Amino acid sequence: MSTIDEVKQKLDIVEVIGQYVKLTKAGRNFKAVCPFHNEKTASFYVFPERQSWHCFGACSTGGDVFTFVMKKEGLDFGEALRLLADKVGVSLPSKIEQGPRKDEKERLFQANEAAAQYYHNLLVNSPSGEKAKNYLLGRGLTVKTINDFELGVSPNAWEMLMTYLQEKGFSENELTDAGLILKNEEGKTHDRFHNRLMFPIRDARGRTTGFSGRVLDDSLPKYMNSPQTAIFDKSGTIYGIDMAASAIRTKDRVVIVEGYMDVIVAHQYGFNNVVASMGTAITEKHINILKKLTKNIALALDPDAAGEEAMLRCVEYENSLNTEVKVIMLPSHEDPDEVIKKDPKIWERAVEKAVPVIDYTMDKAVSRQDMSTASAKSQVANSLLAIIAKVGDDIRRDHYLTKLSKLAGISYNKLEGVLKTYMKPKPQRRGVEPLSTSLLTTASSPREEYCLAILLQYPELKKQDEGLLSDYFQNIVNREIYCAYLETDDAIALKEMLEPVIREKLDELLALPQPTNRIPDRYHDSVLRLKREFLQNQQLIREEIFSIVSQSEGKGADIERLKQEGLELNNQLHLVSIELGHEKRRTGNGRRNN
Ligand SMILES: [Zn+2]
């Protein structure tokens, strides 16, 4: 959860606004005389379920708790955030205390890229690279693949890379910060990697962030990675994402394997939607990167204990993906690269036949035990119920309960009773049910992010006026980024304008893989979609107010005005829908858009 979400969750909008204006109850909601314009009768409403407010009088605006405080106190977003965070005792990173500046990070990327070229050159062109090159050719890689992935070898020496990069103008500090050299106990610096096969690791934008080095003999550790740096975070790194992103999008599926060689061989055989996590664990960061490209995730991990635990972790991500994560079962536990090299068709079929993680786990668990004994039954049922409890969807949960009942020979009712002890109570906000999660203004919105990412990554779009209003962004972080974007043309200045808690989001958006063609059309299209969403939300709010006004003392004039607004909104929505319809026909129906 982001800091902003944390602050927001600890606040109750009714309580906060109640400190500024006198609220009176109106059904499930509250109303007041608007604090922002002069009026006699109340047209200012607060909706606790949505944690939002709206004035349908002269201001005709609304927002969430942050926008209210910003407007009332005359603060900018950062100041309002600080004020509210103080109130609920959440501490925020200070604006002065910043991470490395953008140009400093840029140097780290450059140092890693220069190192990648150095290692690659050594492998391809130097006699000392012979052994590593033969190893790769022996594992069936082509020279083209070696070049595509820029594979290399680190010299069997301690200072060669360091000297080379220092000659190129990188300082000792920069090379340390980039994770390329390190200090020994005597304080002497030397190359981090030596005599290893080098796999450069890149982010989604193709920038080299670090390395994984594999030994060429039997020494240990077999693999060594770059350390955590300002540009390398192992838990959020996906090997091959730069090469795979567009295929993942078009195939609408990603396959996660365990090894670098698996990724490289898969790509060599044209299976270019294959990536690897760094190490076995699949983290939420990985999922967040991948789900912008596809929701369909298939795992081809080693079926050992670590692999199975990683697969199980994914059950937790299913709720946010809104679909099942699948497991690819390979013949006799071979590694993906072996299977592909032997017969690509077998791999293709295995991917097609992937089974949901839970089914896989259930079948596995039952087949391992002698289910005729009471203790095995109890153990298997309990471990599987703990997993089934994580399934958010009622129908799927019921499906698996029924399946378990059959597999284990335990009555459905009994299992259902035990399942309840594993289910966490759903967190609720003061006993009210959220009306619609899409209206929670800090929830992530792929549609908004898609639009913002295009804008940020294609600066020339700034001239293309599509009438994009900041109000179209429901997510306050996205809105802040858009407002800052309007004020400056310089990426570094933009970042500095933003609160530290928002900068991370900006980086994410800048790294979000984008299509490369028909950008102006895609931007036009995405603004229309945001506009439609905005109008639909306005419509919802208007309907809610309409129902309150018409039930209460109901001033005829108010009702008339609300009806008028409704007609106006309908008109606008109609126009947007027509335009989107044309758009669809012009660009061909099937195109996926976030
Ligand atoms: Zn007002």
C-alpha cells in the first residue's frame, strides 16, 4: 500500500470535512451549505461510501479528502498530504531528502551499459572469451542469439573492467554505486565479477541495470548478481522483459521460467513472450509490471519445494489479476530449454495445457499422500483449505471446496466449516460497503496510467490538444503528475516538482512499455475513454444527489437543474460514445486498449 493510500485509509472524509462545515445527515450521505460558494440551501454533499464530496451548486466540483483540504486551506497537494498525514500519525519522506537525481542514475545506466559492451566484446572477439563462447554454442545458442542478448564474459583478473571504465571517465564512486566494483577488507577496490559468463539485465526500457554472472566451472556460488543499487532491485526485476514486452502484449500471455538460459533458448525458437524472475520468488512488483501487459500468467518453474512455494504465492495475486495463474507441466521434469531444443511442439502443447495453480497443487498434494489414513486426510485438507481461503471469488472457492471434498473423501459441509477458520474477515470502513471500487480515488487505474505513460514518453504529444482535463484523472496521484506535466517541459524539473511519494509512480509510468506506432491516434482514443469514464462518474454522482433531493423537502428548482444537468451529461456521453464507435471502426475492432 502506498503512503498516500495509508493516509487516506486512516482518514474519514465525514470527520475531516465535518471540522470545517456543519454536516447534516441525508440518508446514507451528508449535506451542507457549500463552503466554496455563497448559497442559502445546501447543495454540497459528502458520500462516506465513496469517500468523496460534490457540490452541485455554482461550483459544480467535487473530489476526495485531499482535494477538499487543498481547496479549503489553499494548499498544494504536498502540503495537504503533510497536514493530513500528521493528523493520522503517518510519517512522510521529506521533500529535501531525495534519492539520486535523474542524471546521477543516468550515469549508472551508462556505466552498466559500457560494462555490458566490454564483457560482450571480450566473449566475441578475444581469445580469453573462447571458453565461455564454446560453452554457449555447446548449449545450442546461435551467434545471433549471443549478440541479441549481449552475452559476455568477465575477465579472469581483478581490475580490468575498473581500469577500462575509469579511462572512459567513470569515477570510482560511480562504479561502486553501479555495483560494478567493490572494496575488499583492506579498502582496495576491484571488479565485482571475474571469470564468469555475464548476462546483462535490462529494464522494460532496455536500459542495463545490472548483471547476473554464472561460473564457468563447478565453483560456488554458481550465480552472482549485481547488488541492490539505485537502478537495480532484484525483487522487481524481470529478465528478458525488454525483449518480451511486445510479444507478451500481442500474445496476451506471459510465461515465467526460472533460468536465463531458458529465456534465451525460448526466444531463439520464437517463443518470445518468455521471461524469468531473478531467483525463484515471484513478487508483487513482478506482477505489477507484468499485469500492465497481460493478465494471463503461466509459470514453468522447477517443481521443487522452492518452485512450488513460488507457485502457491501466486494464488494471492490472482485476486488482483482477476484471473487464474497457471502452471505449465513439462515432461519428466525437464528444464524448459531442454524441452524446447528437443521438440518445440512439446513446449507449445505444454503451454496450451497449463493448469490453474490451485488444481495443480491439489492434485500434487493428494497424490503424495495415502489418503486412506485419517492423519493424511487432515493434513492435506488443512493445508489446501488455507490456500482455498485466499481465493477471492466465491464461485471459484466453492468449486475448489467441492473438488477437495471429492479428492479427500470429506463431506462438503465439514470442509466448509473448517474453511471459515482460515478466511480473514474483509477489512471494512466503518461498517459501510464501498459502492464501487472504481470510485476510490487512489485505486490504480490502467486506463489513466496508459494515457499518462504515452504523454510522458512521447513529449511531442503536448502540442496535440485533445482537451484532456485534470478532472478526468480519478486517481489523485495520476492527477498530480498530469498537473505537474502541464507546467514543465523538462523531465528532471517535473520530477522535482513532485512529492517524493509520487516520484516512484512517475518512474513506473516512464518505464511502462508502450506501443510504438500510431501514437497520436492512441492518445486521442485514450483521452476519449477517460472522458467517458469521467462523465459516467458524474452521472452516478448526479443520480445519487437527485435521489436525495427528490426524497427530501425537494426544491422544485433544484430538481429541474439536476434534470437539466442529467440531460446535458447524457448528451456529452452520447457524443463521446459515437466518436469512440467511429474510432473502433477506423482502427479495426479487435485492438486491445488498456
Ligand atoms: Zn459549491
